[in-house]
Amino acid sequence: MEYNVIKVYQGTITDEENDLTLLQLCDICNSLPELIIEMVDEGILEPMGQSKKSWRFPFSNVENVRKVLRFQNDLDVNLAGAALALHLLDRIGQLEVMLERRL
């Protein structure tokens, strides 16, 4: 008897060239709009646009939102702590690039 193995993949198809609305960002990150608004207030995210209805987020913000959610869920870190952690991770990345260039 022969068995076939079927791999099933699940994901979201996105257009990384275009910006996301508040609701699209919430949908992709499985987050509530209120939390995204709090992240904007904390300086974690910087949307383009004047009002919440016209806000547009670069697709690169998805990674930061997911990191913040993990900080909150796994480590019980508040938004201020998450903002600091993101800043420090970014700075470490910059320093690693600088170090690589010198070696």
C-alpha cells in the first residue's frame, strides 16, 4: 500500500509594495485597533496620514507589531518596555552591521 504525503501551507498573501490601513494591519497581526493606536501613541509605530481613518502603515510595521505582541504575551512587557526593547534590538542590528563591515 502506498501513501502520499500532502503538505498544507497557510498564510496571507500581501503586497509589500503598498501600505496598509489600520484595519489591514490589525487583520494581518491579529490585533485590536486600540492596541495599534496605543503603539502609535507610544511611538512604536509612525503612520502616515492625519487621522486614524487615513493612516497608512508600511508593511515593515507588521514585524514590529508581532514582536510587541510576543513581548506582551510571553514576557508580560508593557508598551513602554516593548518600545525600549525594539529600539535596543534595532541598535544591536546596526552595531552588528558596522562590525561586519570592519571585519
